[in-house]
Amino acid sequence: MELDLDEIIKAIANPCRRQMLAWLKDPANNFDLSHPAHPECEGVCVGKIVQKTGLSQSTVSAYMDVLQRAGLVKSERRGQWTFYKRNEETIAAFLETIGAKL
Amino acid sequence: MELDLDEIIKAIANPCRRQMLAWLKDPANNFDLSHPAHPECEGVCVGKIVQKTGLSQSTVSAYMDVLQRAGLVKSERRGQWTFYKRNEETIAAFLETIGAKL
DNA sequence: TTTATATATCGAAATGTTTCGATATAACGA
DNA sequence: TCGTTATATCGAAACATTTCGATATATAAA
């Protein structure tokens, strides 16, 4: 588990990205997941996040990439969709580390 | 206790400011505190932080102001010196909040 | 009161972040 | 294969952060 503390803090320094991460805690209640293209996937696809945030598609795509590079989310491609879900291991490790180092 | 999460995260998003905050956990071991001007003060004055960090005086002054506005440190003026120390209450509250919201 | 010291503020250059629209790529369906 | 849909990448404008040196202010010392 390689934690880049600086990268993580910068990722969550943006309120929109923080909000996205929080919404992903409870996809069923935070996104419109009727008619899922891939019901076997637990994650949320980019388009749903675009709908929810109101940000442009390109911005959401880039933001999810920032979160993923920081290790805060994992992605899974299924056909034309990319599904994102939280990476609880990294998030927990980050909270421990920041608690110790701050 | 008014916690501005966004302000706090932005304050600690800078590695120098994070380092300063960490050094203030143990002033005796992290700063040269021989010949203290005000031994009754527990904090560390700006000049000592300048020495330790190698950053310019103006930068350190501004950075400490950012940390203080975020509530992460408290200051006390004594003569021509300003002594800074950690605000453990805010720091603890922040860690709780971020743990719950992230 | 003049001078020295500590800190704060100002102005600016370089760099980074935010966010978009346009376009490219990838995968599906007819 | 061709058009459609989902996502990724590019280029750019606006804004924010980083960091400095110069200068202002506040306090103490001579």
C-alpha cells in the first residue's frame, strides 16, 4: 500500500471531488441507478456522476482520474462504461496516517 | 467550535505548512529554543520557524496566518515576538469530521 | 529619540488548479 | 461498415497558490 499523502490531500482539497467520494459511500441513495447497464457492477459510471454533479463530462472524467491516481477510488471498465467505486483500504489508511502525522 | 473543513484542508494541502504543524507537536526537539526571550511562552516564535524551514520570513508569516485562520494554531504576542502553538481542539475535531465525511 | 529587532503586509512572477467546449477514442448496435 | 453512445484527452481562459524581496509597523534598547 503506497500512500502518497500529498497527492491524496490535494485530491480531496477540491470540494467537488470530496463530495463525489462521499456520494460513492451510498450509490443507491445518491445516484439514479434504475436501468443499470451492468447490474453486476457495484460502482457508478461517469455519466451518472455527471448528472448528479452538474459538472461537465470532461471535468468529471478528469476528477475521477485524480481520485484514482490518489488511490481513493478504483475503476472497472465494462463495455463503453467505466464504473468507479471507493477504495476503502486507501481511505482508511489515509485517515490513520493523517491522524498520526498531523 | 466553527470548523471550516475546506479552509482546513487547503491549509494542510501545502507540505511546508503540514510540516510546520507537525514540528509544533514537539517544539523542544524541533526548534532551537535555547535563550528563549519569553520562557513562560510554550509556543514557537516566527523567527525560529524561519530558521528551521529555510523559507523566507514573509512566507512563514503568511503561512502561519493561513494555519491560524483555519484554526489549526493559536498565537500569542509577547513584545515584538509572536508565539505560535498548535490548537489541539480544532485538530482533533477536524480529524473526527474528515473521518466521518470522507 | 534614534536605532535595532521581530513580525506583518505589499506587489509581483512563476506555477498550479478549476473548469469548460471541442475533439479523439473505444465499444456497441443496426 | 456507419452511426450512436460513453469516456478520455486536448487546449485554453480564469482564478488561486507559492514564494520571494522590499517595505511598513510594532516593540524594545541605547
